[in-house]
Amino acid sequence: MSKTSNPERESSIENRISKIALEKLVAHPDNPNRMSKGKFGKLLRNIERTGRYEPLVVRPCPNKSCRSCAKRNANVDRKTCFQIINGHYRWRVLKELGYKTAEAIVWDVNDQDTDIMLATLNRLGGSDVLDKKLALLKRLNRSAFRGHTAELAKLLPQTKNQIKRLTQLTISDCRKAIENRKSQILNPLVLFLNDEQQATVQNALSAAMSKVEKKRAKAVKNAAAFAYIAQDFINSQKSACKE
């Protein structure tokens, strides 16, 4: 598939951070990312407070999309509009805060690469190193916010109660939590059963439930019951071999 390009557009804009009028930016109709109202509010407060945000990633709108954009918004010139690949919610925040332009990086990419980016840019990421995250939270809570956890929670992904609990932990607690998490990683097991097989498994799980700890989540109890049944079968096979 060839790249979508527009000879009327200046090539110098590609791969550079440029200021683009918000009215010339249009959302990709297949953007799969969804943000809760709570997280949207935190994003808004962060941008409102600092005026800083990660530049959006956009591409020149493909012709078909541009025609539909022009129908939705008379102010959009289909020769100069851009389709958002990453940063839909930053765009919405900027509009809500009254910004006229957004900083964006323009990538001249085809439809296939755009779809890949839509599927990955909001999902590819690392995970927190707990002791470093803890140190950051403690420093923020102690210095910048002077213990006002509720104010800090307005800006961070964590809730007020989560921040309180985390800032009370020690590095030793974090390391223990890491080890516990490693030992409790859950692995999915997918089975496709017909009606008769499903009924048999459900009956066996119900019977095995009495053998596992009751004060646990249903999914955890099901997993424990399933493992109990499997272990019981293994033990019976071993006994049969000895006989």
C-alpha cells in the first residue's frame, strides 16, 4: 500500500513539532482508546496547571476522510486538515480549555500503518518500578503538596486513598510486594466445551469448592477448585500405578 501524500502540503512539516489549528484536526473514526471521566479530568487539570502536554501525532487526512470531515465541519479545508492518530483526549482537553492551536508531529503514513499505530500507541508501555514510584509519590506528597493528598490525587492516576496507602509503605514493603506479585501471576486457560462437557465441569467445580478457601474472589475460587480437581486426578493415577 502506498503512502498517502499531498503535493500541495509543505514537506518540511513532516516529523517536526508544528502548531496546527484545532479546527483543522479531526478524530480518527476508529480510535479504540477510551478514557474515563475521572482520568479526563486529571489530564485537563495537568494541562491547565502547566500548559505542557505531549505533542499529538497526526497525519494528512486521506481524501475520503477529508470529504467526510468537510461535511461535518464547514470550517475544515480538506486540503489542509489532519487526522489524529495519537492524542484524541489531549485534543479534546485543549478545545475545552480554549486553545486555538495544538502542538503536533505530522507523520505521512498509510492506512495500514495508521491502524497499527491506533492499536498500539495507547497500549504499548512499561510498568512501574514500585520502589521508584513510591519514592516519587513520597517526594511529591511531602514537598510540592505538603501532605495534601486530595490535591495530589487530582493530578495523578492514583486515588487519594491509594496515595495514602502507598506513601505509608517502606522500600522493604515494596520489595515484598514485588515478590508476592511474581508468585501470584495468573495464567489464562481457555477451554471450548460442548453442553454436556460444560455441565460435567461445572458440577465438578461446585463439588470442589468445598475443599478450597471460601473468602476469596469467585475467579480465584474457580481456579483453585480446578487445580484441586486436576491434582486429585494426578494423585489417583499415581495410586493406580502403585497397585
